[in-house]
Amino acid sequence: DGVSSPLPAGARLKRGALAYDLVYRPARTPFLELAAASGARGQDGAAMLVAQAAAAWKIWFDEEVPAAARGRAEAALWGR
């Protein structure tokens, strides 16, 4: 949900581990904050969301999403 952590209070993650949160907004969730504090690498779900949309477009329209359109979608998600 991006508001609460799925882990119990006091939990730690392994240093160097990858913590992947499927939530894409907010970009910094409590889970990803815990990852950063533990020395793990955090990744939000924005890239997966864009990749899934591109895959769906390919299935429905039998064409690749232009790179520029993917770039605009990613920029909109990340507020750039």
C-alpha cells in the first residue's frame, strides 16, 4: 500500500540484498526506507509498471511501444 511496511517492527534486511517493492507511488515506501537503512538496494515498481504496459501494448496492437513514448511514461511516473 506504500504507507506501511509488510515487515514487523525492528526487522532488518541483509546488506547488499535487493529489496523490490511493487508499489510505484510513493517512490520511497517504508519498506524501501528499511532497505536503505539496512544497506540493501531498493527498487520501486515504476520500471515494472512501464514494462508491463509496453508488453500489453505489444499483445493488443502487435507493435512495439516507441522508445520516446516509454521515456515519457517513465518521466511522468518519476516526475522528471
